[in-house]
Amino acid sequence: MDQRTVTIETAQALWIAEAGRAELRQESVPPPGLGEVRVRALVGAISRGTESLVFRGQVPESEWQRMRCPFQAGDFPFPVKYGYATVGLVEAGPAERIGERVFCLHPHQSLFTLPAEAAPPVPAGIPSDRAALAPQMETALNATWDAAPRMGDRIAVVGAGVIGCLTAYLCSRMPGVSVVLIDRDLARREVAASFGLAFATPDEPMPAGCDIVFHASGDAAGLELAISLCGFEATVIELSWYGDRPVPVSLGGAFHSQRLTLRASQVGAVAPARRARWSHRRRFAEALSLCADTRLDALVREETPFAALPDRLPAILGRPGALCHLIRYPEK
């Protein structure tokens, strides 16, 4: 498309209008300027953990600025246009980029204009549906950097949602490391098997004396379980974000005498051990390349047409721990 002839177009964007209610709003999309591209969305993904808190208005006021996503419109608590996983096609911009499939950290919207550097290309061997996992893969990658596992470590991951599964998957690729994925949902056993991972429910025998335990269940009981699996001077990496919910944690018992460490991992900052050499862009490119493994398709199970999203979003976000839910945008 000749950039000189590109005109203003309209798009549909998902807005959280108030607690528990979303709607599609029509927006004008300007033609791309110098150094910009216009992208037509193909598929998106819902980040259940964060987006459910946004949907319910549970982002604490202290985090309103820190939790802004790229290209967010509106302000917390409401109304707000939020989201950060879209794969689309460049339909206007520099001639060499027309038709390029790209990933954008953009709210859920059918068409949008953004800086070209904010639309990295998706490698040819990675399907769009799987590429939508890239932000979750980036979170898992950063968590492994925070934990710094070593060969031979015994690792448990509590919570087999997308983040938990991806974290377990990455850790299992290290030589000599044993990984157990733990979840209440028996159906996760099949997912764990597809990655070659051991699996257990909280009612089954648990690994003891772990070197590292990742917690990704989003539930206080899961955090308690994670602490109980630690060996002497072990570390719990907390991946759950609870928004404004208070979370009771028992720091009595063996926590003190075992010299345990409870550490938060959050993708907004590159892990300290990599920060001097890795930019956000480099880290994301690595996460996107890690999505080449066909086994990751086991995490992409459900989808909803974009037009139906406002009506279906409460049910989608009301299922904690469910796997990746895709948004399917209409063809032009």
C-alpha cells in the first residue's frame, strides 16, 4: 500500500468501561507517519492474571502508573483500554515492511498505528497462534534468570497455568535438573507429559528439599505449599500478582530456621544478573524465538472471536489457572 495514499481508518477496540463490564468502541486510526507502521490484528492473547485484576478494578492506586501497559489508553481504574499481546500484519508503512507479520505489545484492537520499532517481525517458522505466547514466555524467561538454577537442581513449580508451565518447560531444558509441576487440576498432567515433566497434585507425594520453588498459582494456599517444599536455604520465586488482595503467609515454622528466601519476579524489569547486557528488546526477541517449539501448542487451547469478547470476557477471566485463551480477529 502506497504510504502517501493511506487515509484515516476506523477500528474496534476493547475497553473496560467499569468493574466487570467491557465494550467495543470505535476509534480512528491515523495513517502511519515517518518511522511508523499500521498493523491489522490477526490474533491476540489474554493474560488472565493481570487482565482479570484490571477487569475487576483490583489494581491498587499505588500501582496505577507502574502497571500501565504500552499504548494503553485511559487511566486506572476505569475506563481503560488494556492488553499486551497482538500478532498482526503490517498493511501500511515503509515499503519493505508491508505484509510483514509482527508482534505488538498493544491493547486488544483490530487496527492500530505504532512506531515501527515496536512491531518486531515474527520468525517465519512460528505460527501466529503460538507467537501470541511470547509475553508469557518472556515472563518465564525472566523468572528463570531471577532464580538462576544450576545443573542438578531440584525444582518445583506450583501452579500449572501458562506462566507455570512455561517456567517448568524452560527449567527442564537444563542438564541434570529435575522439575515437578504441581496443580490441583488433573488435566494438567497431560500438559506436563507433553513437555516431559513430572506432575503431582497437592494430594499426592510432593518433592522435598527443593533448591528452587516457583509459585504461579495466584492463591495463598499455593504459596504456603511452595514454602513447604523448600530445602535448607532454598528460594521461592513468587510469580503471582495479587493486586489489592491481602495474602496471608505463614513465616513461622521452618521458614526462619531454614533460612528461606521469598523473592518476587516481575517482567517489568530485566533480572539484575542480566540487566547490564540485556535490553527489554533483546529479551523479548529471545522469548519470541523460544516459541518455535511445537510442543508449546499444548498451551493454546481456546479462542473467542473479537466481536464476542465483551460478552464472554467475564467467563474467560473467571476461570483462574486456565490456559492461553486466544482472540481471533476478523479477516479484512
